[in-house]
Amino acid sequence: MGWEFIAFFFGAAALGIFILFVIFILGLLKWLLQGYFLFRVADIKSYHLPWLSFVPFGTFYIGGQGYDGNILKKDSFDPKHIGLAFAITGLVVYMMGLSIGDLVITYLLMESIAFIGLFTAYVRQPVIGVLLAVLNIITAGIAAIIVLFLYSRRLKEEFDGGQDDFTDAAATAHHQNDNSHPSHPNDPNLNRDI
């Protein structure tokens, strides 16, 4: 009977370690995707310190800057001060958490509140922005990744005139070959300066 208990214990421990590893990988993937898309939005919108998108409480700072002109009247407050207020409030509320579960829920709640400005900028209606923040809490941050992805694409299209990098490269290659004779697309000498 003793060996069965030891085998059960080690099997349960291995399963627990595997589940924790999967949760860690999913959390890391969520953090990287959300940080990347938030960085793209912050960079296009010229927010202060867009690289803070990859820092845990920096997301509050970037999200707070999205309130300017979307939730609050444009230029009524300095966007940096709004972001700093969110970052400090998020840090204080986070430190008041009682257990690991409370800390995760508190962080997700504060992040969703900080992103209301960005959600509202995407959908252009404050009520739907708040509903997206609630959905972000329910989906444990997945909604933020999707909305930030869609919003970064829309901003890129608006600021670039709808052209992406591939279109720009094809236009440049076509422009370089305007003076040469037409060639087959599979020609190895295509786009080659001789």
C-alpha cells in the first residue's frame, strides 16, 4: 500500500507541474502578444514611452494615455499624468492583494480599467468600450489582445494610407524595373542590379 501512495503522489506532482508549465507558457504568450500589439498602438499614436508596453505596470501607463480624447476631453489633462496615475494606482491596489489569486484578479481588473480608453478609441463608443473591458476580465485578457490587434491594424491602415510593407516592397521593385525589359516573375535576375 505504501508504494501505491508514493506512485500516486509523484504522478499527481508531475501532473501539477505540467499544468503549471502550460499555464506559465500561456501567460507568457499572452504577455508577449498583448505587449507587442499595445506597443504598435502606442508607437503609431505617439504615446510617451511606448516600450513600457512590455513592462507589467507600464501597460497601465500606456493604457491611461488612451483616456485623453477618448474618455476625457482632449488635452484636459496631460496624457502622461493620466498614465502615471493609473500606474501608481494599479501598483498600490496590486500590493494590497491578499493572495496569489487576488493579485492576478486585481491586476487583470486594473489593466481592463486602464484599457477602457483604448477600447473606446477602437469602437468609438464609451459604453461598448466598458463592455469590452468587462469581456477582457471574463476572458482573462484575451479580449485585449484581439482588440489591440484589430486597433493596431486599423491605425496602420489610417496612417499608411492602406499600404502594408509587402505592397511597398512590390511597388519599389516594380519602380526599379520600369526602365528594364519585362521579365518572367521566376527570373532569378529579377530585381538584381548588374
